Amino acid sequence: MSINKIFKITFLLIIAAELLSFLGYYFPLVNFIVFFAILLLTAVLSLYHLEYGLWILLTELFIGSFGYLFYFETGGLKISIRLALWLIIISVWLTKTAVSWAKTKQLNAVFLKSDYFNYFFVLFIFVAWGVVNGFLNHNSLGNIFFDFNQWLYFLLVFPIFSVLDNEDCVAALKQVFLAALTWLSLKTIILFYIFSHNFGSLAMDIYLWVRTSGVGEITQVQGGFNRIFMQSQIFILIGIFFLIFVIARERQRPKQSPINRNEPEIASLSRAIARDLRFLSVARNDDKKYLITSFVLLVLFLSAILISFSRSFWLGLAVGGVFVWLAMLIKLKIKLKQFVIFNSLILLAAILSLVLALVMVFFPYPAPLGGFNPGALLSDRATGLTGEAGASSRWQLLPPLWQEIKQAPIMGQGFGATVTYLTSDPRVLAASPSGVYTTYAFEWGWLDVWLKLSIFGLLAYLILFAKIIFTGLKINTALSLSLAGGLIILVAVNIFSPYVNHPLGIGYLLIAAAMVDSCAKFQDPVY
């Protein structure tokens, strides 16, 4: 299957799935049928080619936030499509591995031979310690289970490394990723348009579907302005820097391109550029077409991140921007003129993304809701770190959380450890007017890891990140730099929002590790 075809098929199937999910909100039978149809299709395709099933699983991860785009509910038990797909991929991989072992008497597990196995293994030891320590501290059994089960997503390290050991699969996944981000950005903008205009009862139905499916949050900020936040938008943020690094790589001086010394420099450079462009699913007829396509996608992605009104994402955007500048100057060694032109394009993309958001919110049909000041909104959101309910609740959590960490700073308190604090979150106040709230899930991502896995578990996790990042920098290709930049962004965002203990962050970490590992193996690693 061609690269362009993978993008188109993925994009169309995502739209179909979203429409069926919305239809399933009205008619539960549709949700039921599609849920099991997807599982059956995934199982059959995975048995035929494991990567096909993995593409379905990862596509859901990229667009699904909490994984309930489809679900099966019975007797109070609600099974998400994400959990079901995870079970299928793990089961198929185990089956294929067992069959291979029976035939060859050799364990065919790419991950066990990778440079990252020891780093992951040490982290897994501390994850296991988190479970044991949870019992030793007499934490609630239910809290231990629901706190720990997200970390089971790490088991996908085996099928992901197995599939992405193939160069063609790396190229295919990049198209799946790009298709998912394109749709996710368009979806963000479409929802932003709907909830800034008078769509009557349709808006309420869409709101309830978004909340039921867990794909995001729609929150009124000021007047008729609603922020469209989806946890999966973290991938859009990472995708922005994928685009930026590929564009930067294109403008790189020829002598900095990876060259195969066994062939003429011109031929090697031409091949490198051609393969770089496969990442964007763009057939490069000329530079102008390539740059325009990349630029449009960049505007689209930036607009979605702006509309999210997530301060954590904006922080990640700033950190990623600094990383790009350093990488371009130090690793890619771009000339000053190219550096200025490149950053001018990025600035123009940022301005156009803001214009796109304003056009959506002020479009005259149907009647816009209005009642807000765009400039004041951006200023208040960027500087108001304590006034807004969500931000205020996050800061109210910090002192009690830190006190719990100090009670066992070395060994931690294990999974299921809780913190009780006073919050001003409207959702908590609706259930408990006193505002007193006890939870085992915390916004401060790295502090959560410290409390649950111990200081050594936190260090093991950070060292794993550092290992992948430094390897990506050493390889110094468009893809490896993009992957490294994505991990740096994830580290920054996780300070305020929990991602590295969630399938979204864990999934990206596994993909980055497997792809960087593959890049290091390629004979001519131009990706």
C-alpha cells in the first residue's frame, strides 16, 4: 500500500468512526455493533499482519483521549475500546511469539535486544514496587488497581518494538499519525465554531457526546467563548515540531545531511530529501508545493493548540520552540539567513493560526454568541495562574501533595496513595459543597510519579527519557530530532498535567523509543 493511500484511508476511516460514535450516542445499538466490529476487524488484521491491528490501536490513542469513543457496558461495568484493543494486540503478539518459539525454539522479541531494555526493566521494577508498596501502606485495593492499571499500557512495548523494527512500518506509522492529527485539528476547529455560534439543541447533543465519549472538555471561558480541550491534543503539540523539524531539515546545508560515503554526495542527498518527505505524505513536485502544504498543516495545528486554551500546552509550545532554535543552530547548523527566514515563516504561521481562530468565532452564520474580548481572553489565560477554577485547584493541591511526599520521600507510598485537599473546582463543589476532596490522581505529573514509585522510580523514568532524547540528538535526522523534541515537550507538559502515567504519554514514549531504536539501525538513517 502506498504512503499517500495510507494517509487517505486512515483519515476517512477516522471520520467514519467519529460519525458512528456520535450516532451511537443516540442509538446504543450502533455503539454496541461498531464496538465489536472494530474488535473483530482488529483481531483478524492482527493475525494476518500485526502492524495493521497496531495502527488501529494507535489511531484510537491519537484521537480518543480517554478511550471511550466506543464502549461496551453491562451490569455497571464499562469497557472502553482502548482497553479492548490493548487486550487483542497483546494476545495476538503473545500467540505469534509462542508459535514462533514452538517452531524455532528462539524467543523473537525485538525489545529484549534493544538498547533500551535495561532502562525499561529498571523502571518496571519500580512500577512493581509501587504495587507492593501500595499494599504495605494499606492503600485501598480499589485505588491501587485503578491507579496502577494505566501503567499496564507499557506491555505494548513488545508489539510496538516488534512492528517498528521495519523501516516501511516506520514510514506507515508516520502517515497514520499525520492523518490522525489532521483530523483532530479539524475537529477542534469545528467544535470551536459550533460552540461559538447559536446551533440550538444540536450544540447540547454534541456537548453530551463529547463528555460521554471522553474525547475532551468544552468549557465556557467568557461570554460566548468556549475552550475546546482534548487530552489527545498533546499529539498535535508534538506534531507541530515534527513539521518544523522536517522543514528545517529541508533547509539544512547539504554538508550537514546524512551522507552514504559509498555513493556520490548529490545522489545520497537527493535520496535523503526524498525519503524525508515521505514523512509528510507529500510527493515533492517542487519546493513551493512542499512548503505550502507544510505551512498549511502548521497553521492548522497551531490554531488547534491555541483554541485548546491549555496553559500546559502553551508551556510545551514555548519549551519546544527553544529546543528547535538550539537544535537548528547546534545540530543542523543552519545559516543565519536561513534561520531568520525560517523563524519568520513560523511567526507568520502563528499569526495566521490566530486569524483562523478569530474567523471561526466571528463568522456571521449562524449568529455568533459574542460577549467576549479576544485580547483580554488570551492575556487572562496566559497570566491568570490562580484565578480560574482549574488552575486554582491545581495550586491548592500542591502543598498537601508535597506534605505527603515528605512523609516517605525515599520509598514513596505506592499506588493508591491519596491526598485530601480543599478545592474550588465546580465539579467537586457540586458533589461536596465543603470543597474537601480526596483523590489518588493528581495534576502534578512528576510529583505523582515520585509519590507512587519512590524517588528512585522517578529518577529511573527521567533517565529513560534522557536516554532516548540523547540518542535521538546523536542520530541527528528529521525524525530523530522530532521524536526527541516530542519527549522534551512531554516532560515539560507533565509538570502540570499528568501524561507519563497515562496511555497517551506512555504510548508516545514507546513509539519514540522504538522509532529512535529503528533509526539507529537503518543503514542510511535519513528519516
